[in-house]
Amino acid sequence: MLHKLTIHELHEKIKNREITAKDIASDVFKRIEAADGKVKAYLSVTRDEALKQAENADKEIKAGSVKALTGIPIAIKDNICINGIKTTCASKMLENFIPPYDATVITRLKNNGYVLTGKTNMDEFAMGSSTENSAFGATRNPYDLERVPGGSSGGSAAAVSADECIAALGSDTGGSIRQPAALCGVVGMKPTYGRVSRYGLVAFASSLDQIGPITKDVTDCAIMMNTISGHDKCDSTSADVSLPDFTKALKKDVKGLKIGIPDEYFIEGIDPEIEKSVMDAVKLLESMGAKSELIKLPHTGYAIAAYYILATSEASSNLARYDGVKYGFRAKGKDLIDMYMETRAKGFGSEVKRRIMLGTYALSAGYYDAYYKKAQQVRTLIKRDFDEAFKKVDVIITPTSPTPAFKIGEKTADPLQMYLSDIFTISVNLAGVPAASIPSGFTKGNLPIGLQIIAKPFDEETIIRTAYAFEQSTDYHKKRPSI
Ligand code: GLN
């Protein structure tokens, strides 16, 4: 039953020589075999690689060097490059792409002794909120196999939730770590823009993308943040700022903490059980000495429109590189132009094509000022809303998603409905601030509810402190699906 444990629990056992890295790896792979036929969290399982890594870990343990992640099985979203391992972005376009290098986050995990369980399913090129846009089939929510796990890091969140790995990495451009974490009942953090290197992350919308951890509890989130954060000369957008030890923020202390509740987030359409869960969480934090007040984020209503112009514009530019020449899939064509067109027509799925077309339109001469430039201006206003709010409060608490996990197929026919599920997560990316989703309860139908905690740029520590205080006074994080 080692697969049920957290990073910190396994770490203790390894340190005390109670178990070996090989014991953990074989137990986790048994679990994957038993559960993944139903959940379908993985696109590829890297058992051979893992057993080699576990053997190495055991040698290190014998030699007396146990690092934070020595022997810990971790799953990686399939848009993060690992040398020699297929990285598909859940797209036909990259179905056979094997990167010749490691993303910086992978180098950091390797330096800390991790064991790779495999690459997880996602919406194609991270475009979506349900993992249904994968070219290789949908992932299922471990709490209800008829429902989505959220997206786009749905495979990573489902794998953590179903104990098919101990922790995972995801990427978050508009909520793709936090929303699936909420829908699967686990912890997910999108760090500040610039906190974690994106070198080796396949680009979707470069001004918004961040890599972050998905874990079983807040302590593991802090441990993963310690490993992956920090400046990287290979990513000029990674910030050269001092790095805290995030585990020092694991204090059950919120005395005097000022919580802001944005008026604009409690809108029509939000599930009443979710609203109640979030309000109850605030009350609990108040009973521990925090204070809450209503705040204003007045430009929230424009966030979805601005995001879906900026993200699609950047995607149309980033995805221009898939032309059948340099990477992956190539279709036959009667000449060069025809080959380009056939490759893109056959290699991309319909959501990716929709985004490329939207983005290309928004960037085209004559429309640039009306759409792209306007959206950039709105983005600045949204950022200022957060700057103003953080003059008064230390954290902002909101729901992560307006609804719990929805049924597979429920929103696929209507892209706008799907986009609306990002309403609470998108502003955070536009403003570049950090935020996490943590489990805050369950609906009557036993579906997980997530609570979002947002803080100032580079103040992930306050998120961790708030989240930890809440977590330690509840036991939602201890619950696992019965699958
Ligand atoms: N759901 C959002 C989108 O479809 C966010 C995706 C993400 O964060 N990668 O763009």
C-alpha cells in the first residue's frame, strides 16, 4: 500500500531504511496496472526507466545520501520534455516525437533522485478544461468514471488522486493545474510567472504558461516547489529572485492573516455547494485568527474574453513551428505548400485548429488594435485590480471552479461553455500571480470541491501557510476515491 503514501511519508521510511526505492516503484506500478485501465491517466508508462532509476536511488540510499525526492515515483504531463522519452502533447502532430534533451524541471527532479512513472494525458497542446481534447482518448475522474478529471493537466491530477503516482507535474496557462486538482480532490499550485523555468515545456501561450506541482497534500506541494523553482539561464523569463525554503512556510498559523473575498467571484451559475464550502473554509480560517473582508476585482468580467484572445494569439504563433519539416508528423502533399497544409489539417485536432484560427484572426492587420491590443490593455487593468487588492489583504480566497467535475461529453459540443469553466482561474495567469487549489470538501454526490488561494507575486509562502493551516484542521486531503 506504499502507493497511498505522500512524498514526506515515504521519505521518512526511506531514511529509516524501512523500505527501498524498488519496493515503492513496484508497488506504484502494480497500482497503475490495476487502476489505469479505468482511469486512463497515462499516455505512456515508463516502467523500465523507473526500475533503473529506483536501483540508482537504492545505491544512493545505501551510500547514505537521501535527497528530498530520492526514490519517489512522479508522473509528468506529456508536454514536458524528457530526453529519450516520447513527448506527444496528446497530439497526433507529436505522436512519435522523442526530445533530445531534458526540460530544466526534469533535470532538477533527476538531481533530487526522483523516479519517473510515465507521461500523463492532457488536452491536446494543453488547450482545454476536461482532457477530452486529447488525440488519444479521454481520462476519467477517479471519483466518478463517467466524469471528466478537469484539464488540461487531467492525467496528472487523476494519477495523483488515484494513487497511480506519488506526485506529478502539470502546466497551467489558464487554470490547467488548479482546475483538475480541484475536480480530482488533490493539491495543485501555479507558481508566480517566472518562478519555475519553462525550458523544455512545449509552449502554448508563453506569457501565461507556468509549470507547477500536483500533490496529495500541502507539505508535498512545498517539497516539490523547493525542487523545481529557481532561475535558469536557459529561460530568460525565469526570475532571478531569492529562493525561500517553502517547507518553512508549513506553519499552522494564520493569526492576523488578512483574507480578501472578491465580490465579483460569487456570480450566478456557481454551484451552491461550492459557494458554501468556500465560505465555510473562510470561517474556519477566521476561527484560527484570520480576518476576512470583501474586496473588489472590478475587471473580472473581461478576463475570459481577454484570455481567449491573448492565449489564442500566442498559440497561433507558437504552433506555427509544426509544419511537417522540423518536428513530428508529416503528411504527403503535391508540393511544399500542400505538404504544410495537409500536415496541419491532419496533425491538429479541432480545438487546436479553432484556437489557431481565432489567434491568427486577432493578430491580423486591421484587427490587431481592436482585439490583441485591447486585450493587452484589459490584462493591465486586471493586473492592477490585484495590485490594489494586495494593498489591503494578504491572500484572496475564491472557488477554483464554478462546478464540480462534469459529465464526459457534457460540454464538448459548446466551446464557450467549456471556456466559462475557467472563470476563476484565468485572471491569475493574466496577472502573473501565484495561486493554489486545495481540497475543501465534497458535494452530496461525493465529488471533490477545490478552494483557490491567491497571493502576491513571489509570495507562494503565504499560500502554503494558509493552505497548510486549513488542511491541518480538516481531513479532506486524506480522502481518496474508492476505485
Ligand atoms: N482551460 C484553459 C484553456 O483551454 C486553460 C488551459 C491551460 O491552462 N493550459 O486554455
